[in-house]
Amino acid sequence: MSWGTKRMRDRQPNEQGGRLIGLDYLRGFVIVMVVLHHSVLAYCGFGHFDARHYLWSSAPIVDSQRWVGFDIAVLFNDSYFMPLMFLLSGLFVGPSLRRKGRTAYLLDRLRRLGLPFALAVLTVMPLAYYPSYRMTGSQIGFGAFWVQTVFDGPWPAGPAWFVAVLFGFDVMAVAIRPRPWHRGVSFIALAALSLATYLPLLVAFGSARWFAWGPFAIQASRVLLYAGYFYAGVAIGPAIRVQGRRPVVLAAALFVLLLAVQSCRLHVPLLVPRIVWLVLYGVTVALFCAAATQAAVALFARFKRRFAVWDSLSANSYGIYLLHYPFVVWGQYALLDADIGALPKAAGVFTGALGLSWCSSAVLRRAVRSVTGFRRR
């Protein structure tokens, strides 16, 4: 099971020429999973809200109505989708660098990543976290909250942390200029990469600690994991091998194993020492992450023609990622007192957040093009 030996080129290339349809659509799918992930966090069984400091809570909004099925969904998503996002982000770094040159590439990354990150942490994220701050009992207005957040801190970046980290990885890619190998990556190689980059830091820092400085943050245990997947993407390049069902079956089996380990870890913690549970959890997460990444690529490699909805989702996925969080948090906040159950609440928040952020992204992209005349090349 490897990538890299058979390229599936789009027969109707878009503006970038020869982009793979499946990779574009997979990117859009992963963003939908991000919105879903954030939408259900308020309704997980493990949820807790710390009134002493809203950022110490499990999510910005924590509802009293819960459903344990959302715990499983969060475990599933959290175990693979951010490494997959970094890998997808790395796939076109090599071709872009060769086409644009280092200086033009960095300027493009600064415009596409640095500027949106700055705008997001100055506007979108304070707006998203304000309802959570109000749940601590504070009555200060949004203006005072914004000043306190930006000038006094803490200054949470929310989902925008990914954009800043990605920009840092891009800068390092330009500096070290990794060579593509184009020989594919087997499951064993990707699993070994996951274990080597994730397990040591997980044992050292645990799963909950974050490194943060101002609005810049990254999960301590996953620094090397994210870097490893990004540079694996750079090395693989925009090549894909069409595979059968084996990656999907393997990923499903490993998630069942991960679910069993996590269940035992939470319900019978005294069965073995804490460090043993942590190692078992880390190993199963690493293996599932590798398998799920290959399974996702294998499934989306089947796309051989375009669909209007998928094209729109792919084109607006970056905007959806940056804009969805206020819609999610304010939706959860508005439904706190509604006695309708966790499932209807989560469905309403997810549908509303995805739809509103999708439309907002489309409108914003059109406005930017009309003002600047810019079109992605």
C-alpha cells in the first residue's frame, strides 16, 4: 500500500493545471470534518467548563445535554485529521517552489497565510470566544474584551493556529529545500514516522499541553507529528496511487482497537500504570493516524470527474476553515437553554455553521477578486 507510482491527473485541469481532483475534494471533506468536530464538542460526555478561566475548559461552550456518541466522533477526528491536513498542505510545495522561486513563493505564502492569520486573530477569533468569556459571569462589552484579549492576553487563536504553524513549516521548507523521493510511502513507513514523531513528545508532555506565545500556539505532543506529515507531503508531491479497500479496512480495525484502549484507559485506569496507558494510547493513535490518512487518500482517489458542489466546497474550504468558528460558538451559545437534546442541537449548529461560513467565504472571495483583480494561479 503505497503512494507515488501512479499519477491520476485531472483530464480537465483547472487554473493551476493538472491538479488532482481527489486531493482538492479531500481537502474540502477534511474541512467539513473540522466544522463537525467543533460543532459537537459542546455536547461530549467528557465536556467541562471552568468558570475561573474559560480557556481551561474542554470547549468554548459546554452544554448540559450530552451524547456519548460525540465522544467517539471526536476521538476519531482528533486522531487523524490535523496530520492529514498538514500532509495535504505539503503536497504542492515542491511544484510551487519550482514554478515561482523561493522569494515569490514566500511572498505568496505570506499573503495567503500570514495576512489571513493576522486578520483572523484580530477579528474572527475574539468574536468567537466572547460568548465563552461571558459564561464565566463577566458582563464587560465586546470592545473591552477585545482590548483585554489583544493587549493583556491570553490571546487564543482558535483554529487559526494551524495557519501560523503551516506558514512556519513553509518557511523551513524553503530554507532546507527537501528533495522529493516520489517512491511512495508504505503504511509501515508512515506508521513508523507517526510513532517516532508522536510517542516521545506524548510521554514527555501528555496529550493536553499546548505551547503558546500570544496568538501562536501548537499542541506540545504533536509538534513533530505535524512537521513529519507536512514534510512527508512535500517529499511525496502531488502524486497518488489508486488503491483498493485494504487501507479502509485497516483503518476501521485500528480505530476499533483505539476505541477499546481509550475506553479501558478511562474506565479502568488502575488496571495498569498511567504511563503504560499513555504509551498504549499513543501507539494506537499513531497507527490509526497512518492508516486513516492512507484510507482517506485512497477513497478520494476514486474521483475522476468534477461535481459543482464539491468544486465549490474545495474552492471555499480555506475560507470556511477561517470563518466557521464564530458561527459554531454563537450557535452553541444560543441553544444553551433549548431543551431539545444534544443530537438536534449539534445538527443545527453544524448545518448553520457550515452553510453560513460557506456562503461568507464565497461572498468574501468574490469581493476580494472584484477589488484586487486577484485570481489564484
